[in-house]
Amino acid sequence: MPFLVALNGSPIRGSNVDLLLDRIAAGFRAGGGDAEIIHCSALWVKPCQACGPEPTAGYCIFHDDMDLVYAALERADAVVVASPIYFDSVSAQLKLVIDRCNCVTPLVRLADGTTGFRPKWPRTRRGVFVTACGSRQRYEMAEHCVRGFLKWVGAKWEETLAYAHEDDDLGSVGRSPDWLARAHEIGRRLATAPPLPAETTT
């Protein structure tokens, strides 16, 4: 059964990001898969301390709720990252998680004394970015951050679902069936698409 992990960077339950992720997860399940939404604001995560090359044989020297995130990402067939736009970037809650995933493709010392990056698994997952923002806000910088993160955790960015809206109402996307349908279809597509061949995801 294909597995989707969705990292929800919104600190507000019932937000537009929340609702869009719920629909993606529902679509993924309708496509025959299993989906887990991880609320970053509910995690206890220590900030990355930039340990350097090969700080540990596992993932990180710290053992907190990131251990659950690492396990979910390792078994995922698809990864969805979602966040509102704060100061042109992702939320602080999500950024903590992103930074701590540096060890998924760690910098290691090579036999010749130089250093290089060594991914812990092939880049065969499909990735999507979901965001909600004001109609005049820019989300490209946040998308750039997320696309780099997806690459780092073995996923290939395929699309961004950006709900840009005028109102300040909580969960206003719930009044927009077309947006909810788009999110549901993204989830279904992720569930039914085959894994990406590693040799085509450079």
C-alpha cells in the first residue's frame, strides 16, 4: 500500500492549509493508499545545531519527536509539505523540521579526506507543496525552500497548490469546492502514480 506523509506547518487547526491537506490525504486514501498528516506545531523539536560531517551513525544526535518524522519520511512514497506564508517563507514550526532533516542527506568524510553528500535512500518519492496566502503575497521564496527540502529527503517536486485569497476568514477554502476538488485529485494522483525511477530524478 502506498504511503503519504504530509508535513503541516500551520499552527492553526481548521486553517486553509489544514483543509487542503485533509483533502489531499482523503484523495490519497481513495486512490488505495495510506496517509499520515504530521502537525509540526505539535512536535517537540530541538533546533539543528550544525554538528558537521557524520555526527552519528543514525540520523541525529538528538532524539526527540524528529525520530517519528524520520521514520515516516523513510517509508513514504509521496511527501506533501504545507505551510502558510510568513515573511515570504514557511512557518517557524515547519522550518525547525526542515532544518533537522539535513541529516537525511548528510555531509560525510570520504576516503580521500574530502567531503561529499550521501543520501540515505534513493530519490524516488513524489513531492508537492501546499500553501495559503493573501492574494498579493508572494510564495516563491517559500516554494524554493520547500523544493530544496524535498530534494534533500529523496522527493522530486511536481507541483504547488497555492490558495491565494482576499479574505481573512478561517478555513475559507472550505467554501470553494473547486479548490477542495483540486486537492483531492492531487492526493489520488500521488497514490496511483508509480514510484519515480531513481535514475531519472537527478
